[in-house]
Amino acid sequence: MAKDLPTLEDVARMSGVSTATVSRALNAPKRVRPETLARITDAVAQLGYTPHFGGRALASNRTFTVGAVIPTMENAIFARGLQALQEQLSAQGVTLLVSTSNYDPDEEAAQVRALLGRGVDGMVLIGEARDAQVYTLLERRGVPFVLVWTWRPDCPWPCVGFDNAEAARAMAQQVLDLGHRRIAMIAGITRGNDRAAARVDGVRGALDAHGLSLPADRLVESDYSLEAGAEAARRLLAQTPRPTVILCGNDVLAAGAYAAIRDAGLSVPADISVTGFDDIDLAHVLSPGLTTVHVPHRRMGEAAARMLLAMGADGAAPDGVALQTGIVRRGSLAAPPPG
Amino acid sequence: MAKDLPTLEDVARMSGVSTATVSRALNAPKRVRPETLARITDAVAQLGYTPHFGGRALASNRTFTVGAVIPTMENAIFARGLQALQEQLSAQGVTLLVSTSNYDPDEEAAQVRALLGRGVDGMVLIGEARDAQVYTLLERRGVPFVLVWTWRPDCPWPCVGFDNAEAARAMAQQVLDLGHRRIAMIAGITRGNDRAAARVDGVRGALDAHGLSLPADRLVESDYSLEAGAEAARRLLAQTPRPTVILCGNDVLAAGAYAAIRDAGLSVPADISVTGFDDIDLAHVLSPGLTTVHVPHRRMGEAAARMLLAMGADGAAPDGVALQTGIVRRGSLAAPPPG
């Protein structure tokens, strides 16, 4: 369906300069005199010229695009971090292209291949768990990549994130300190999602250290949606004795749990406490406010952009960046009800 | 930074078939015998082969990618519609690449050029208001595009959306029917955002029909964030007499207004009513629930995908698709307080 495309030569002819000058204007505009740059910019706009991927990549090995594959756009979990990543890249003239995998490892691998096929200069992927072939592909192509939303001391790849297990452990510890013993958890689907699995591990670790366990009937895995979170909470609320607290794998699940608790005629935190993970807008607007793990989404996105740009510039493998999470105490977590 | 890339020939050699068979396996896998397809798929994975954009596009004029430029990923406004668009495209083997413009028309134009430079088969853009050069560029390139989140009877481009003005007018009409007369509005920034502007027009239209107006001090434009929405609401709450209702340009602004109202020691809806627009998760979890305009985000995304795929197939200019919005009544809207 493509028509004849305007060329670099067409732009040069219309603006009365050499193709080298046009090329310089597109790649390093500060090195071109303002009036010349204005003429070239006008010609580019009038002709509808866009730098041809092939030629530009061959000329400079750079396409000035970075690809990111995220599990979903359906909720706001990844929104703020991605936005910060995009803004930081954009400030350096790099366009971020995002695609989604629906939490499906095969789909993620396909999206990585599609983005590599579009000639991205770098890639951002969420978490660490994926088929070794994806890592092999990225390394064989020599395309720098950064893993985000995850960090652990011995991660073999460049990562910018936080210790999901440790953050969940700290939250479970607070819950234990308040006297809770009948502790339930609504986790994300752990298969193929190392962040969800690490959060379960963290909760288990805190309970183990107190001689407690997380029995199978007190752990429900759930899609990350309000509706699924509410359904998972209904199953937990039907148990006798009822759990005194529900630790949720993220804030969306916690918001679903609030709805189920309200529908059951119970109240947060008088009858049952709830905690979340992420500290997205939902956590602020729930009533009572949600006690949750604050994830520094903006700093994570910015740090990932900086790391990726540095890798593109010098090719060295950087150290991972570990960001601190914190627990934000709001009204949803209190001591368990008596009895 | 790119190393020597594996070629179609490498894949053919390793899997013991012709390059034509490899090409068919990549473009129409159902036309290849399962055992042959498995051999080729293995070879593709082992070699880390990805179809080369240039060759593939020249061979078939299709890159099996669609680009979307959205204003922001920072909140969940566009999340559900984009996700539905992505799922529908993905079911047809098409990858959606999303980039963001930060509500900046120049930035949007740059992102459109970047995506065209990556060789997308089609584009999805939000709303109708943009520089004519962007439309000229898209038409000159012969790349099909669909506008979403907007629909009006005489829109000259293919659009899938809803009548923003009419939806806002209907909400304002409900507010008037309940007896409100001191009506305020927190709108999105209208410059360069035809959806935000249309929602203001709709509210004005309903008030005009009742001989009322929306004076300048009762209309605050605000960035779409919780914090900015709260700040805008504080300005409105400081007025004497106070408005009895705040119509918000979207649910994020409404959530911000709730926070400001609570901080002022007032209650929704006893002291002041609040309405939203979008019906995203936030609207469900606010307490009381938010009365808002329900936008059929999933159906809009799916319809946009179908339209784009049909345009790609036959090149005909389709009719626009107008989806119905509806008002969801929850607890945040009541009659004005006496006096």
C-alpha cells in the first residue's frame, strides 16, 4: 500500500543544501545553523519525509528507538514507570515503542522478535523469568537491554528495580508485629511472573521465621483485575475461621478485596485488614486508604532509561540498580479483631 | 552495535527447505505442513532470526505492525481501549507498537514520523485535532489510519468513538434535572485536546438551554492527575457561594476532587456532588461510588482494530463507528443541599 516515498535527495533539493547537511540536521540539529535548519525542517514537513529506517540504521547503527514489552496495558501497574522511561528517553531524542504480551512468555518472545525486526537500538523487559532463547537472541544481536521491576543481588543481566521478595517480607513482618496469625494472601498468577512468585516467597519467609505457614487454602492466585481480586477475596472470606488480614500481590487486587469485604457486610480494618503492593493512584483513593508497598516507579523508569542510553554509548555491561521500596501506612491495616 | 544478522537463507539451510517455504512459514504458517513448520520454527529460534523489515516490507508491503500514538501512559484513561486494540490485532498476527506524546502536538507529529520510519502498516491516533501536515503525511504515504476516542457526524477521517460533547451534555442535563444551578467544571487542558474541549462545549450547551452559563471562575482546566484535580477543586471550594456540584472532565480529576472535598471537611454528595467521565477502575473504588459517563473502551478498541485491518485489506475508506456512552449513576450525585 506504500506510495513512492520522498527521499533525502528530495529534501536536499527543496532546501537547497547538500544531502550531508540534511543528514546532519536530522541527526545532530545543533550542528546546523538555525536558518538552514528551519529551511530543512520546512522541506521535511512539506514533503512528508521520514528518515528511512534501513538507510539510517546502516549509516549510523542507530534508529533512535527503544522497544519495551510489558505484560499488559489493562491497568495502571506499569503506567507511571513506563511514562518516566519514555520522558527520559524522549529528552535524548529517542522514541519508546511499547508492546504487550498478556503475561504470555511465547507472546513476549514474539514481541521481542517483532521489535528487533523494527530495528530498535535497545530493549526494556519486565522481570527476569523468560526462556533462555530470548536472552540468547538479544545477546547475539548485540542489542542492549535492561530488565526492570526486578532486582536481586546475583541477577546475571542489567536490571533496575527492587527486591520483590524483601518488600513483601517486610510487609508481612508488619502484619505479624500487629498480632495477626490467620494470614491470607491473594497473589498474582505466579507462572511466568517472577515478581508475583517473589512476593509469595517473601510472605512465606516472614511467616516461616515465626513458625507459621501459608497453607494452600489461604493462598489464592488471581489475574490482576478488580473483578478477579474480589472473587479471590470472596473465597477467603468464606473460610471458618476467617483470616484477619489479606495481603494482596498488588493494589488492583486489594481494591477488588475491598469490594468483596464491603459486599459481605464487613469493614476494613475493623473486621479484616488489607494490604497492597505498588502504591498507584487506586491506593490513595480507596477508603480507608490502602497500606501498601510504595514502589518508586518514576525513579525506576528514569534509571532504566539512563542505563540503556549509557550502554548504547559505550557498550559496557553496567551494574544493576537496586531501588528501595517502603511501606506506606494508611488506614487499611490494624491489629486483628479480638477472638 | 548490530552484529552479522542471520538470514532467511541461513534458516532455510538449517531446516532443509527452500527460502520460499521459510517465507511462507513466516507469513502464512497454516499453509505449511506441521512437521516442516516445527523444523523451521526451531531453526528460527536457534539462529535468532527475525524477519528483516526491509526485505519483508518490500516483498509483501506488510510489516505486520500497527503504531498508536497516545497522549500519556501515566494514568489508566487509555489503558483498556489500547489493550482491547492490541488483543484484537494480535489475534490477526499484528503487533501493536505504542508511543506517547505527552499531549504535545509537535511531539505527536514526531512520533507519527518515527512510527512511519519503522514501517508500520497502519496507525491509530487519539482524537481529531492536529496539524493538517500530519494528515497530509499519512495520506501521502498511503498508510491507513483510524482516529479513536472521538466521533462526530461530519468528521472527514475514519473514526471509532463517541460524541464527547453529547455525552457531557447528557451528564450536565442530569445535574440540572436534580435542581443544581451553581455548577462548576474541572476540565482537561483544552488546548490541542478536542475531547476535553468537546466535553466543555457539551456542558455549556446544556446550561445555555436552561438560560444558565458557565462563568470563567467556575471552569478550571487541569492536567489529568489526582494532584492537579485536587488543586483545581480547592479553588472551586474556596468560592462563596460554593458550587453545589463539580462536573469533572474525567475520573482521575474526580478522584482528586474527592480528596480536596474530604480535606475541606465536606462530604460527597451531602455538601457537594461530583461526576466523572470514563468509568475506569477508579470510579468503582471511590467511596461513594462515582457517577460517571461510561465509555465502552473495550468495544472501541476492538472496533478500531477491525476497521484498520479491513482498510489494510481493501483500501476503501470506511464509515465512522459511533458508539453509545451511558451515564452510570452511583452515590456521588444527589440533589443540591438546601439553601
